[in-house]
Amino acid sequence: MTEHALHSKAFNQAIEEDLIIGSRCLVCGKISIPQRQICPNCHSDQAERVQASGQGTLAAFTVIYVPPTSMADAGYNAKNPYCVGIVSLEEGPRISAQIVGLDLSDPAAIKIGMPLRQTFVTRGEGETAKKFLAFEPI
Amino acid sequence: MAKKLSRGVAVVGVGMSKFGVFPEKTSRDLFVEAFQELMQSVQKGFNPNDIEAFYMGNFTSDYFENQSHLAPIVANWVGISPAASTRIEDACASGGVALRQAMLAIASGDVDVVLVGGLEKMTDLPGAKVTDALALAADSMFEIPAGFTFPGFYAAMATAYIDKYQADPDALLRVGIKNHENGALNDKAQFNQTIRSVMTGKQKKAEQKGLPIPDWQDEMAFLKDPKANPMIAWPLRLFDCSPVSDGAAAVLLVSEELADKFADEPLFIVGSGQASDGALAERASLSEVPAAALASQQAYEMAGIQPDDIDFAEVHDCFTIAEIMASEDLGFFPRGEGWRAAMEGRTARDGSHPINTSGGLKSKGHPVGASGVGQVVEVWKQMHGLAGERQLRGNLRYALTHNVGGTGQTCVVHIFEKRN
Ligand SMILES: [Zn+2]
């Protein structure tokens, strides 16, 4: 384990490499995604880095018509909304991410519990382009 | 064993500015209005020089007004320097946490007379910047990159709640209608009109302009019309969201033994609780707010009472779904029953559990740092028969306030008693 493998920036750095990472506590076995330096279950600081499978299910979602500046800059607005959700990962933890590949014309048709897999989206262009974690239907 | 304060604490005065949009006023001006009203409300009068400490809830004057270190400035502005002055920042729960810190300071024995303030001046910034400012209350590393907004977080909780309990989404609209009916009777409210009067106002305007008159049958039809009530974050529409507001509120706390020197009818803080939580995604359940349930359990235990003993409550309805979840977190209704209670009018002024008689954040307005303090103003008014047309009937003894920061990363609950 390198010293910075579990620091707070590690999760977002791994996304740059198309990976979802987390940590497994070496004392109690709890998996945390994103990774934690101190286990929220047993407070041990002994942990190893793990990679998530990228498979999960939709636990909650919304379709956003009034975006924050960052998403407006990426081209989203009331006529071009986007879906963001909370995904229950196969490994147990839940994470927040954009959900792509859905028909947003009728949000009522989006089903909680639907299976999803990881994908990665780029927002912004040129120098401001940045990769973000997202999920899509399987 | 239930925890008790080392000594009792009483509320002896309250005040608030009107909540709304005031381009000509700063947060200092708004706090002056709240302070002046507080001075008037102290039944036996008091000398501001007696104030030993000031706890002030404010979310982000840094961002909204380009001003940090606001507590000593505001203290000086109302003439109470050198009172020890501290700004409390816990997002939308800043005001409720300031109240709790003031209460604990008195209970510790260190001080006897403490001013609690809450203030926020939000409307100087354009709407998109306000959305960005509020997003500062979420986790900037793991929640914001997903694209969440605050309406978005609560909307996601709403989808989880509706799915889990097969709830009728109309319950959300019912919360908004009820809170506007209450706020219409509160001259301090930002939107002091009913949804029905908003609707008929729009119909009249169309008629005057010679445009086609929208044929909404009732408030529900109006609220379901996407032109009248646009979707913000599905399933939450504009009228499910509390507004962007300017405003301030103030409460004077004293030690129990001094209460009679200030007030004929002081209110006693008999219960208090506060809890925290991680990011929304981490929680075991997305259809409830665990820190609110914990904070209320602490408060009920301290007070030695049950949820059914509460005569009325001011809850943190930043979004309509938040009021429904709160009505369960606080134990007024079993899990999964809150939406039905809202549909059946059980939280209206004449219901079994009146909630947000002031109009709540939804109608009264939500100047973030002021909201948790403003709730106490309504408790005082109802307990003293000063609530005018929205006055609750019958003998009122216990009231509860519930103030939430973010999506429930901070929750703070207080219980007040009027002893006759
Ligand atoms: Zn552990």
C-alpha cells in the first residue's frame, strides 16, 4: 500500500483511469467506496485499496431541469435535463453519479432497482475537459 | 439515563424581520429589525448591556455578502459590544445550532443572558450563483461532481420515499398548499398568499391582458400544470421548493432563575438534541433522515415526554418531501404514514399534529441562517396567543422546532414548554 493510495483525492484520480476504487478494512472487512483512511465501522487505520466491479442498481434518482453552473457549462438546461442518481454498488456501498443512456422524456418510467454499470463521461471541452463517473443501464 | 442541563434555560423574548427580497437592505439592517422587535417583546423590558454573549447562525455571508467574521460586526451594530460574539456555520441548521450553543453556554453557568441571532442576505446574487452557494453545503468531492443540486438531493429522497411506501406524489403538493394557507395569515412571510390566490391572480392577469384564461379547476390542477409550476428536479416542482430569501431573527435566552425578571410568561427549553451524518449516499435508508430521528430522541428524553405530547411543531420544510420525512423522523407518524397524514390534513392547524403554522420555510421564506431561529418566533407567538388569524386553539404546553443542515448532515431539535 503506497502512502497516498487511500487519501481523499484517490477516488477522483482513479476515475481519470476509468476505475472506481475503495478500501477494505483489514480488521473488520468493511468495504468503503469512496475509500477511507479510517474505518467508519471499527476505526482501524489498516486498510487496503480495492477496485469495484462497476455493477450496481439504482437506489434513488432525479432529473434536473435547473442545473448548477458547472452542469449548465456542460450544456444542460431545462430543455436538455440530466439524470443524477444514487447507485447501490454490488460491493454494498452507495455512491452518487450521473446516470446516462435513459429516456428522460418520462422520468416516471425510470425504475428504482434497475441494474446499472459504470461508464465515464467527459464534461467541458479542450483545457476544461474533465472525466466524471457515470452509470448506464445494462 | 436521560441527559439533563446543569441548569434551566428560558426564552424571554423574540423578534424577526419580514422575510423576503430586500435589495436595499444588508443582513445588518435586517438584524436590526429583528432586534428592535425582540426588545419590544421582552415583557418586563431589559438593558442590552446585560447581554453577555451572542451566538449568530449564518451560512455563508462570505459568499453572499463578501463578509466573514460577521458576528462581532453585527453585535457592534446593535450596540452590544463587548459581548462574546460567535458565528455558527452548519449550513441551513446554523440558526438552530446557534440556539443550542447559547442554551449550553447558559446551562454551563458561565453566562446568564445570551442573544441568539440568525441572518442571511441571499438575493444580491443571481439565481445560478445562489444555487452554487447552497451547493457548498454538500460534499464537494463526492456529491457535487455527480451533478446534484439541493432540490436534486431532496428529489432523490422523494423518489426513494415514494418507491418504498408506494406513496401518492400528490402528498407533496398538499404540503405546499397547507403551508401557503398558513403563511397567508403571517405578515412576516415572503409569500403570504394561498396557492389558490396565486392561481386566481394569474387567471385575472391573463384576462386583463386579453390572453386565453387558464382553466385550472383547483390548486391541484394549477400545481400540476408544468407551465404554471415548472419541474425543478423531478419529482419536485417550483412550488415544492422554499424560496431564496433575505431575513433575520433573534431570541433572548436567560438562565431559569432570572426568567421572571424578564418575562411574565417565559418559555422553557426542556429538550434539546443534535446529531450529524455523512453524505446522503452513505445512509442505510434514503427515505428518512437518521440524524433528525436521533436528535429528536435526545430532545424527547431530556424533556421526559413523547411525540404525542407535542402540541405543534415548526419543521424544516426546505422542500415539501422534507416535511413529510420530518413528520416521521420526529415520531408524529409511523414510517410510511407521513404522506398519508399530509393528504388527510392531519398536519393542518385543525389537525392532530399541526406543523408549520407560520407557513414554514416554504411560504415564510428560507434565509438559511435565520430559519432555525425564526422557528422559535412562531413558537413564542403561538404560546402567547399572538398568532392572529393562524392562532391554534386550546391550551398549548409543548412545542418542537426541527432544523436541518444540508440533506441531514446536521440536525438539531428543541422542545419548549410553557408553564402556567
Ligand atoms: Zn473496520
